[in-house]
Amino acid sequence: MIPSLIAYIIDGSGDSIQDGVKFEFTTGDVVIIPPYTTYQFRARADSFRAWLPQIRLWHGQGLLWRDPMANGGSENENESTSEQKIAALFQARRQIRTPSVGTTRYDWFLSRTADENRVEQECSRVIHATECPWEMARQGKLKFYISRWTEVAASGLDVMTQEIAPGERSGEHRHIFEELLLVVTGRGYDLHEGTRHAWEEGDLICIPPMIAHQHVNDGKDAARIVSVWPRQPGHELLGGIEQISNASDWRP
């Protein structure tokens, strides 16, 4: 698959085999797979469960599947030949290591390829949950795996997890980008501009753009939800978050 990919490990442990290299993961980790990388997941013990959110934009660009007719192909060209051409293009791209020499803005664009290759080669393919600190923010107790301040080989999505204590609620906010949240543990409900939506373990919470929303834990145990949103609209297209009210357990 041409786009980058991430996988949040819900439970269990195993290995991610990427271009023949093994990367170990366990519960709560995030696995990163760079663009155009062959990969395979392998359970280490009994089994594991993972969530693999994707960016719909890739579907619109046709990057999940390539027609052999694309890029000058012919009707007689088979799928294998087309894949070989794409592989050669990516191999050539990955050989670029030296940033462009110059001070123009266009030189900056040319240097991006070298920067991306460096990040892909040097950065970890697994973000371990134990290495990501919790922080108390106005939205609640949060842990960021991938953000715009994180150098990772798959930067299409930001990834954050939130923990809500029994009887507590997150802050209320809204933003222009859509957001998906997987309920890993617990039960409760969302308030979307006055409309109540119940959720429990295994459910997926869908937040439309520009909808004020808040998460409420009405269960007896702590609730944990994993949130993803597209990086570009989140930071570049009126991406600022408007905080309406703070989390019930937030203290200045």
C-alpha cells in the first residue's frame, strides 16, 4: 500500500515485519508503517487486536490501488509490471539523502524529500505507551502518541488517548476537522450540541466537523478512548480548537 499506516494495539503483543525487519509491540503501543512498505503483523502469544485508522483522502487520490494503465502503462501490461515501476520510483526517491543546496523557498521544498527519508530511517517504527507521558490539560487527562511536534515516519494522522475517571467528563470543545475515537475500555456517552450518544467498549465515536462535543463517563470504571484526526486540516485549515468548557477534574 502506498500511503503510510498506523496501528493502535488494543491488547496482546506481537511483531510488525516491515521490509523484512522485525519491530516488537505490546498493548497500548502505536505501530508506524511508512509509505510503500511491505508489512505483516504476527502475534507473539495467543492473539492481539489492533485498530488501523486510515485517511479517506488516499482513496480519492487512488493511492490504495493503481491501474496498470496509469503512468504510461498499456492494456497488455500486467499488474506485476505496474508494481515494479512503482517500486522503482520509491526506491529512487529513498536514495535522496542530501538536502538541497540553496536558500530559496523552492530549495526548502526540494529538501523535504531528504528530510522525510532521514525521518523514515532514523525514527522508531513503534511508539511505546510507556514512553508517552500523561498530562492534565483543560480537555482532561491526555497522552499524545503522534502530533505535529513528533518526528515519525507516518505523519498523516495525529494520535492521542484520553482517560476519564468514573463520574467525570472531558472538556467541551469544537474544531473544523473530523475526529474518530475508539472506546478501548469503559462506558459512557457523548454530548454533541445537546444530543446524547451512548458508547461502550469497542464502539467508535464519530465527531463531524464544527460540532461541539464532550465525553462523559457514567460507568464504574475508568474509560479510555483513542482519538485520531487528519494532520493537515487539524493544523493548516482553520485548525484551531475552540474550548467551550474545561474538564470536570481539571485544576489550573
